[in-house]
Amino acid sequence: MKLISRKQFLAQSKKFGLYFAFSSFGCLDAFGLKPPYKNIQPSPTEEDLFSYITQIAGQFDTDLFKKLLGAANEFKEGDDLLGISAENPQQRATARKLLSNTKIGSLVQHPIFEDDLYRLILKTTLYDEKYQDWTMGDLKAFILEEDEQAIKAVMPYLSSDVIACVVKLMSNQELIQTGSKIFNVLPNSKIGSKGYLGARVQPNSPTDNTEDIIWQVFNAWSFAVGDLLLGTNPVSSNPDSVAKIEAALLDVLKTFNLQGQMPNCVLSHIDIQAKVEEKHPGSTGIWFQSLAGTVEANQTFDVTIEKMIRYAKQRNGQYGLYIETGQGADFTNGHGEGFDMVIHEARKYGFLRALKTYMPQNDQHPPTSFLNNVAGFIGPEVFRTKEQLVRCCLEDITMGKLHGLTIGLDICSTLHMDIDLDDLNWCIDEIMPANPAYFMALPTKNDPMLSYLTTSFSDHVRVREKFNYKVDDTIWQFFKDLEIIGEDDLPTAHFGDPIWVYYQYCKHKNDHRSKEDIYAEGQAAIERIKARGVNIAEGYGENYWDLNPGLAAEVESLYQDAKVSIWTEMNADFVLSIPAALRVFTASTDRKDYVYHPESGEKITSQSLSALREMRTSWKGESPEIQIIISDGLNARAIMDDGHLFPYLEHLQNELAVNNYRLSKQPVIIKNGRVRAGYHCGQHIFGEAGKQQEKRGIIHIIGERPGSGHHNFSAYLTVSNKDLWAKGEIDHDITRVVSGISDTALQPKIAAAETVSIINQLFHQA
């Protein structure tokens, strides 16, 4: 049988009037889609969605409904992968015309997908009969023509699905028009107001080093950036490590008496943050959690409605919840349920809007909560082009504002998307007229831990200059007090000097050393931080908003290194150097198929599964407790570089032996492997129905996204009983990870010890 590509298959299927949801060599069963879909035919002028569906299908047809709503969207790779995007502009126009003629009440009566999250959103959406007869076209016209006060009077009566559907009908310019006249302002702040643009400082460290973290805060403030949140993405979710970072961030805020103006946050799972708060009361600020658009998708994040309501009720101080979302996260985690990314995303916003109703009221306001849309973080399977990224951001700004939420953006892209550094600048400029509440802020566009492109301090300075946006008033005065900004509202000689901010920090702590001594200490700290692969932006180029030329060249070098890393393949000689390795393959036909169609890297081929079963047979009923699996991931160089894999394996094997674990003698090597490929291996080597007491685990070593220059790899740790392995239901919700491992970040010896510490916890927990 000749294998053909996904695009070839789709093209052939369209010739026969069918549109299938497709993954490499199979249907997207994991995405919950039921093919085939019918083509969209022209319709009478006044026909609505439901009369059209009845005419075509003879009765209501859920799959055709999903196809029509998906076809009303602008084209995105993610919807195309699900088989629900329009095949041409004519189909899109037809779908939009039908949707425009459809009444709000009819959409409410025909949920595209119903679960407990949908019911919670509906329960917390106000109802008034008079709005049910409005068509979606009426609603669009109302939003575009009326003022903010009139729109806000209607917003509480709009369900998430209705908000998503009206956004589908808008052009980019109409989305900008809407976003630029609706504002949901945070309490005790100007953030979220018209003409203001805030910043979440994202001081990430590849080793969770608190020196790296607090100096990036000093760095941000030296550019007069950072008025919303000090929020770090941690490498480790160990509660003690999280507590240490929370304490460091809170210390900076308290030193400058800013804890009432902005919170600290470590973006670990909300359960971890709750544990830290319980052990160290008052140490956490706002609580973070990623949310999804369905009950099942949220379970991937180990989140339930009941859990989030319980935590919402506990947020009785100044700060509530900081929620991150992103189009495409649901279907890439196997829970697309056959409907489009815009509706999924809107339901996440409805979830937060619902959670806010459970928070205690403080001075007539619930605790400060806000939303961050991480638009381009997943990869080219969701968006591949800069135009798609812009469209997504504009949709999400509008949907967030129509939900009554304060929404900001991480305008970002991964290194395997077709978006370069200049493209990202173009995207920022296209999005900014919609006036999001804030966006991310790092020393450069390159995140040193998460390895993706985002927005820098200098981007904030440039955008403020170009679009005349302002920083929160109280924090702007703080920047004046720091003498970063002068009384004339212009940068001073200290602008872009993080050591000056550190000097002020020391003075606020009553440090009486000389300026020279403190500057010398600060310079030494910066040199240590840079040696750990974390950039600090000192000074600027020709304009205040330009990176200094040396740092700009370094960022470009990291970008080019990442592009090489993504396309590098694990070579045969390296595989042969791993003793007793069993080599297996995924369904990816080549590296390009793997990068652009990630689902192809999640399943092992039938021939390779046979090899795994042969290995299992060789155990003769005495299976090891742990299987090591090694995949190239998105950076084979992370595995192949000297001082990376082999030192880690040596220390890991020693630690496992000390703890008396039986380890498989054959490591499994996967070419073009994703994290879920490890679960697939575990299913076939450990699965045994009925064996609920015998636990078995995998340690899946995989190359991380490139971009930081470290060439880091991660270890994904999954332990479960044989019965659950056999069912093939293992997923990310029970997996722990040790990330950022390399000779220049988290040292392999330390990472091996942390790996086994977590393995011990997983094996001994109930």
C-alpha cells in the first residue's frame, strides 16, 4: 500500500465531496471527531443555520452544525486539521451568512457540545427573553454601532458560544473597532483602561535560580516596564522550590512597598500554589491556572470544575485568579470534540467569568482576576502564519472583553512556526490598536527557559511610543521615584541600567555601602546570570526602544541555532552508541511531517509495536519496574550533545539501583517521538488487564523546544498500575516532568537525583 501525506489525502477526499478529519495514516479518533462532513452548498438569502441543516440532512445533524460553525472562521491550521474549516472563500461566506441569520435563542437551544462546563457557563449567564429573537447579525450590528455603556448592559446576557459566534462574523478591523471601545479595568489600577498597556514581567530561569529571577525584575523596571504582575514559569513544581521563588518575588515587592499594586505568582499547578500558601501563609499572590474549554480537556490539566470553584471561594484577599488559555490547547491534548478553536476558547473565558461569581466580594469588587491568552505557544499545528496569529489575538481580545474580563496577550510564536523576529514585530503592530490590557515582558524576545519568541522590554517601550499607550499611573510614579523616568516623563540617564534599580533596592533595605561597592556587586551578579544563559538587557541602541546591538546579534544567533536544531535528526551512529538500545519509529514519514503534524509523532508504528512486544516476551513474566525511553523531540541535539544524555543516564541508573528499582536492560529509542509516544510504548510493554496493584513506570527523556541555546532535554515521569496502562488512557494529568536538563542549565547529576525523588513519590502514593 502506498502511503500518502495528509494534504494529499484531504485533496483527494474533497474531490468526492467529503471532508475527513485526518491524522497521519488514520482518522483523528483522539480528537473526538466523527467523519465524514458534507460539503457546504449555497443557500437562500434569509435561511438560517438550522433550516439549512434540515434541508441538507433531513433533520438536525450535529456534525454538519460543527462543520458550518467551523467554516465561518477565518482559516487556521488547527480547524483544518479537525476537518471543519471552509474549503474556499465561498463556503466561508455561505457559513457566515447562515450564522448571521440565526437567532441567539436558536443557538442556545442547540449547544454544539454539552457537558458540565457548558452548563456552568449557561447557569452563570443572565437570561432575558428579549435578546433571544436577536439574530447574530443584529448582535454584530449592535456591538459595532452602540457605545461601551450600551454594550456592557447586554454582555452579561451573552453566553460564551454566542460571543464566539459573533466574533466569527467580524473582520479584523471590526474586531479592532470592538476591542478599542470596551474596557474592563482592574480594581485599584488603570490597567485595562483605554490608552493603557500593562506588562507582566516574566522573569524565567532555566534553573529556577532566584538571582536570575529578581534581576530580570530589576531589568524590567530599568526600562519602566512592569506594572501588572511578577510572574515566573517554574522549571520545578516541587513545593519547596516554588515557595522559594514566591518569597524572592514578594521580597522585591515589599521592599518597594508595591505588594498592594501588583502580585507575585509562580505559575505552577494551582494545587502546588495552595500547598505553598498553606505552609507559608501570605507568601503567594495571585493564583495561576491554565484552563480548557471542556470538562475532559480540563482533566488533562488535572483540573475539575469543583476544584476550581473551591479555590475561587478561598480567594478572599486582594488577588484572585490569573488564568492562561490558548486556541488549540484542547484538540492538541486529544479533546477537540469536533468543534472549532474559537468556541473552545470562548468557553474558557466563560469558565473564568463563572468562577468570579464564587469569589468573596471585597469593597464591592471581587478579588483582582485577569486572563492571559497565549496565542502562538503550541506550534504550527494550530497556527502556521503571522496572519493567523494576528487573527487569533484579535478574536481573543474581543471575546475576553465581551465576557467582561481584563484580557492580555502573550503575542508569541514557537521556533518551528513560519514566523521570524521581524514578523513578530509586525504582529504586535497589527494587534495593538485593539488595546489589550497588557502583554508579556522579558529582557529579549527569547525566553531563556520556555524557548519560544515573545515580547521584550524594548517592545513595550516601542509600542508605548508608537501608539501613545501609558503605564499604570501609580507605577509610573514609582518609575519616577526610581529616577528611571524624569519629571518630564522622559527616560533619564539611568534608563536601561538594572544595577541602578538594584542600588535603589539596596538603599530601601537600609544598605549603607557605597554606590561603587553595590555597583561592583551588581556587575558580578549580571556576569553570573549571563553565564547561566539568561540575558540581561543593558542600555539600548539608536533609540530608547532598540536592543543594544550586541544583544540583538545574540538573539538573532539563538534564533538561527533553534532553526537548525529543529530540523536536525538523531543519527544512526549516536543510536548505536547507546548500549542495547531498541529502536522504534512513529507514524511520522519524515522530519517535516513530524514538525508540522505533531499527532503523527504520538503513535508507534505496528512494526515497532511488534518489537516492543518481543522485548516484553523476553522478560518471561518478570517485567522491570521502570523502562527508560529516549526521543529526539523537537531538538535531537539536546540528546546528542556531549555532556547531556550519557551523564544523566549514568547518574539515573545509579540512583535507581540505590533505591532498588528493577530497570529494563534495553532503553527504547524513538525517532520523531512526542511525549505521548512514550505513553503508547508503556501501554504495550506494561499493560496487563486486571493487574491493579502492580505499578510500572516510564522515564521518557525527550529533546525540548530549541531557542534558549542550552539544548535542554526533559524527563517525563509516568507511573501507574498495569491495568491502567493496558487501557491506553495514560495522559499528561498523571505525569510529572523534570525540565531544562543540560550541561549549561540543570546539571544532569542534579536532574537524575530529582528524577528519582519524584519516581519514589509516584510509586509510593496511593
